Amino acid sequence: MPEQTVLLTGITGYIAKHIAVQLLNAGYIVRGTLRSLARADEVIDAITPHVDETENLGDRISFVALDLATDAGWGDAMKGVDILMHTASPFPMTQPKDENDTIRPAVDGALRALKAAHAAGIKRVVMTSSCVAIIEKDLPLGQLEYTENDWSDLTRKSMTPYSKSKTLAERAAWDFVAKQAPDMALTMINPGLVVGAPLDVHFGTSVALVTRVLTGSDPMMPNFGLPLVDVQDVAQMHVAALSTPASVGKRFVANSDSLWFVDVAKILKEAYPDRKISTRVAPNFLLRLMAIVDKSLRSLLPSLGHRPNVSNKQAREILGIDFIPPRQSLRETAAFLIKHGAA
């Protein structure tokens, strides 16, 4: 395979650092975007222990300062790039008062990256979306699981700003390719809740949820379930898409299995029995009362009593992904957090 350069947006992110490692190990050259070049050393320190060949690493990875909120620098950043891999998007722990504070950066950032790539003649794009762009809808009678054919219902009152942001950003990307860049080959990766050991202590909101359970922050677990996937599998899907022509024009669910949140707690309690991890399920009315005080719980309320089953068949059959079991992912996440004093 000839050396190709990938512009990887948001390279300081939890998922993006794993993607950078797998891209480098697959022979690609990586140009990572970050808002401040001061964080470049952070990325190098995180990925170096996991890169197969580090002798000429400085020649194979570089960095450029870009902001998803402004056009400045995007044209220059795309020069010499063969592939755009867009992962950067806000994922807040608490929902903002104004939903546009989350929605606009996600939508505008995705379009800014795509327009710059198109203007530079880049034909191949892989973008990170989310399962929340799929599962926020009622399934038709007789359909037992969500698939890539499903789209979240934006008119649903329970849609959070984050869910709206991911759905609208993905819709905008597909619309842009269809109407303005039909020669652009786009693949979308839609992860569930991403867990698994981070490469450093600068991890995201999804890992912080594991911290919350490990530290016994909640006396009871909320009565809902969610699809989980290991960060290594998510990264592998992004990279595998580049060498899989059949992935073009498709969405791919990244999901190992769906678990009730109390089962997540039980897995962690089993691994760390001395920790004050609650394995009791909170009554729905109690969680609603708690959410009045604890804003971080409010985004969970629409999911109470629901555990979405999401098919990963397409990722297994087309991308060849053999998903890591959630039990292993959760244990590895917890071990990392405890080792580094984060839980």
C-alpha cells in the first residue's frame, strides 16, 4: 500500500489517539488537528508506547492547530492530504441550557471539515458519528433491534442536545456529499458508549461514567441500558474502512453488546469487591428527583426502563470486526483508572 496521509481531526481525543496508533501501525502518515499545539507532546507521549515502529515517528506524524469554529487554516491543513478522518465533536457530561451550544459546533465543524476536504480534492472521508443518531426512535412493530437503516427521530421530546447534535451533524455530512460532493467516498462509524483503557489520563466523558461507578458516586444505579463498545474496536473500524471498498456510502454500528447499567456495576463490583459500588437499581421516580439537584443525571431520564439492542452484523461481516466483550473492556477501563489514581 502506498503511503497515504490522513488528516485526523481532534487527535487529542480518547478515540482519536487510538485511531492514530492504528493508522501508524497500518502504514499511514498522520496529520493531527488540535486547538493548541501545546498538546502535541501529550499525544506523542500517549501513542509512542503503542506504535510498532518508533524510530522515524517524527516523520510519520505531525500536528496543525485548527478550530472547528473558524475557517482559518483549514485550506493549508488539507494540502498533501489523501484522507480526512473526522472525529472531533463535543460530548458534554451535562446538557447545556442552550442546546445550540452543543448542536452548532458539531454540525458546523463537520461541514467545515468536509468543505475544506472537498475544496482540496480529497475523495475519501471516514467520520465518527454515534449510536444516538440511530436509537432515539421507537422501533416498528416486529423489529427487535436497531440497525444502520434507522435514524433517530428529531421530533422526539426526549432527544437530548447531544443526541440532536450527532444526528444533525451526520445528516448534514450525508447531505453535503449527496448534493455538493458526489465524488466523495464517505463512511460513517456509529459507536455506542465507548469504554476500554485510555492511552493517557486525558480521557473523555464516556470513561468518566466508569469512574463514577467505581467511586460509588451514586447510591443506586439508574434503570436503563446502553450499547457498549471497546475503544480499540472503534479505532479498528475507522482504519479498516479505508481498505474496504464495500464500506463506502455506509454507516456502521460499533457495538459489542447492550447491558443494563446495573450489570456494568456488577461487573466492576465483581472485579473490585472492596469498593463501595452499588448494585441496586434506583426506582425511576427517585432518579427523577435526584436529577433536580444533579444536572448530570438529567440526560438519562428519557432512557429509563429501556435497553436498546443494536445490531453489529454489518461491522462484523463487512469490516471483519471481532468485538471485544464488554466485561473485558470494563475491567481494563477500571484497571487503568485505578492504576492512574483517577478512580
